[in-house]
Amino acid sequence: MNTPTDPRNIIDQSGMTPAMMIVVAITVFLNAMDGFDVLAISFAAPGISQEWGISQTALGFVLAAELVGMAFGSILLGGVADKYGRRTTLLGCLIVMSAGMFLATTSSSANILMVWRVLTGLGIGGMLSCTNATVAEFSNTKWRSMCISLMVIGYPLGGVIGGEIAQKYLLVNFDWRSVFYFGSIVTGFLIPVVYFLVPESVHWLTRKQPENALDKINHSLKKLGHAVISVLPDVNDEEKKKSVGDIFSKSLAMITILVTAAYFLHITTFYFILKWTPKIVADMGFEAAAAGGVLKWANIGGVLGGITFGVLTARFGLKPLTIGILFLTTVGVAIFGRTPEDLGRMELLAAFAGFFGNAGVSGLYSIVAYSFPTHVRATGTGFVIGVGRAGAVLSPILAGVMFDAGSTLPTVALVMGSGSAMAAIVLIFLKLNDDRPADTPVTDHVNAEGMAPAASG
């Protein structure tokens, strides 16, 4: 039973303190490491192939190794965050990521490099599942969707900024290993940042109530700039018996299936743009640098899309807004597939597709955070992201098969773009009652099915 001094109420109802804003900013940087790593390996690939003389097929396995690790990391380590805490898991994943990136520089063959790429992917996957839960639990009700959207734009920001550093400085002056040295150093820098500036989640501590829970909750509240509490809120025995396996329980199984399916389908569309844009542009006769520039505009569009989505959630219901954006993603990708051989137009249309594509990711991340209660929030997020990464692996393969079979770009783009439309249809069947994370204290909130409810007197 929730008391008037329930610390979750303090987080949800109070304003965003500077310390809370700093935690949200840190999650943006954490997510940026994913975007950097995904594109950095693509930039490093030519040097890897040249040094070892490996085939395109072998290089493809190297490029996919991290995605495999991320899928397993998301699924397996989300439960760790729900069992042992958000802060502990973030620190552990950062250590694994930094070590994996450094060890990649010691590789002497493609097979060894694949091992370290899988290790790095495990860390990133676990971090992603934990980061979404963290940003949801360190933001108040009013700004929660905006904060999640800001966290999501870290991915394209990392791709744009990290890609520029890798392509225009590191690879110009050093070999491909410099990309991983840079990634290891930046990731290592984030370890003390998280250690000193991110306390344990008040939501997690309140539900879990470990030994000395009151002191730990008050420590987190004070660090976040809030008043402390004198009594722990009651958590009944039924709550304490809940486990991470509850994402497949009778009450949550359908939510898990629907949200996972929607994320998988949309990611299949989104990664078509991220993975195939440079090749599509190059096949039109443009230089590799120009092709990379078009992809950069897709990521810039993604940043703007994430910010815009966060702003719109203050006015529109989360679910209908996300559904509308997913349909527009299909439109954007289909139009991109019909672009003429004009570089300026391709950049504009890539930005258009990236805008709605990443806004859709922001919407789905928010829906995930609001669909799962605290005790399975990271587990649910990890499962959704882990299975969704299979869509990221499938996407470039499926598009390649269609191209090899003789399908034209407009046809391939229409088929690949339809994933987002199917995701929108899946979300129609998702029941999302409240625009707040499940199991938090009931307060005034925005209805996720539509507009903010009228006040009652």
C-alpha cells in the first residue's frame, strides 16, 4: 500500500532537479555509445579487410558479431538490472564495453576480433535494457516521455559525431584500431561519471527494499535534491514474490508479445535506412564520401525526430502519436526509394525518413517503459530490444536478397518500409491505460490512449 511519503511519489510529482537532469544527460551519452559503435565498425571495416585480406563474407560476420552480442546482452542482462539494481548494472556493462573495445585492438585475425565484438555487444545490450529503465525512473511524470526521447536521440548523435571523428580524424591519421581505442577511452571515462553522479533508482529500491533500504532510498533522494522520508512504504508479500519471469505471466504476456512484435517490425524498417543508404547512393554513381554524407543526414533527421516526438508527447497521447509516426515512417521510406539521382534530394529524403524512423523508436521506447512495472522494467526492455535486434540483423539481409533477385529500389523500399506500418497496426491492439510507468503511485497523469483528461471537481 502506498503512503503519502512514498518516495516514488516524490520523484513523480516534484519538478526536475538539476541532479535528475544530469542523470538524464548521462543516459544520452550512454546511448550515444551504441550509435558510435555501430557506425564506427562500418568505417573501420575497409581497413580490417585490407590488413587481413579477408573475404566480404568473413567481413560480414565481423560486422554482425556485435549485433548478436547485443541481442543476448539485452535479453540476459535486463534481468540482472531488475535483480541487482540499475546503477550496478550500468557500471558492470560499461566495464565490459570498455574492455571489449580495447581487446579488439589486440586482435590478429577476424575470428578473434569477432569474439571481442560479441563481448562488446553483450555490454551494450545490457546497458541499453538498463538505460531505458533508468531514464524512466529518474524523471518525473510530466517530463518522462521527453526524457526518454532525449535518451533515444543519443543513438543518432553518437553515430553522427563519432562517425565524423572516426572518418575525418582517426582513420586519416591512424589505422582502424584507433576507432576502438577511442571508443574504449570514452566508455572508460563514463565509468567514474556514472559512479559519482548516478545514485541507485528510488523506484527500484522502494519495490525491492534491500537491507538498509530506508538509508539507501534517502541517500538517493538527497543526491537527487529531494527531501528524505522517515518511514518505508509498505510492500506486501505478493509484491515481494514477483520475479523477472513475470514478463510472460498472464497479466503481462500479451503486452510483451505485442510490444516486442512492434519493435521488431519497426527496427526492420529503420535499419534498412541505416545499413543500405550508403550502398544505394554509391550504386547511383556517387563517391563513397557523398554516400556517407547522405547517411549522416538520415542521422541528423533522427536527432530532430526524437526531439520533436518528446515535445509532442506533452500535447498528444503516447500511443496514438506513436502509431501515426510509424505510418509516416513507411511513407518516408517509400518516398526515399523513389528518389531521383540527385544528391541534394536524397539527403533531404534520407533526413525525412530518419526523422520519422527515430521518432518511432522514441515512441516505442516510451511505450516499453510504461508497459512494464518496476520489477520487470529492465527485463521487459531487454527482451524487446534483444528480439528487436534480430530485426536489425534480418533487415540488410532481406533487402540484399530482394536486390539480388532483381527487385528495383522502389519495390525494395516499399516492402522494407511496410515493417513500420505493420508495427503501427500491432500497437492498435495494445492496451495502455496510463501514460506513466506501471506500478508507480497513482497521481494526475496524461492518458496514453489520447489527450490529457479533463480535471474533475
